Amino acid sequence: MRLYSGCIDKDETPRDCIIRECYEELGIEGTTFKYLGLMKFLMMPDYFSSKERIEYGGLYGVTLENMTIEEIYHQINDRAEIVKLAFYKDIKDKEPIAPIDEKLLEYHIK
């Protein structure tokens, strides 16, 4: 499991990125989002760079009002990227969750 995320495109603001990623990955528009904090990552070599590096990213929470998982899943535009959706409360202690995602969720869900 991972939290959905994305990279800012050239000439795109962080706000525009959130709006685009919500639409691309979840198929939702007009979402309410809130800044939760700044994350610092030690990134290993990957597609973007052959070197280890430090990256920073904004963490935002998205409010999904009155929507079921099934309703959200049917709106997804890129199903190759998102193969399953679940609420944290439904999978906690039942399915593997990346440690960083677990900590972020525990910290921000009260």
C-alpha cells in the first residue's frame, strides 16, 4: 500500500499539481485539500536519478466527502497506476503498509 503522490510538472504550482493528481489518480475533481507538513526523504537511485539524494515534498490531506471506495474506484482514470483502494481503518493490521505511509497516517489521522 502507498499513499498516492505525484511530481510537479514544469511550470506547475503545487496547488495545480494536487488538483491534477487527484484527477489523474483518483478521478475526482473539486476536492478540498489541506497542507499537513513537509517531508524529507533519503531517496535511493531510481528512474529519476542514478544517485542517492535528499528530496523534500509537501504532504497534503484530501477530503473525500460522501464517497465510497467503490464510487472512487469507478472514477479512476489511470487504473494501471492504482490497482486497489482502501480506507486505512479497513486494512490496518490486516495488509502490509509501507512503514513511511503507516507513520504518516498514524500521525495525521486522529
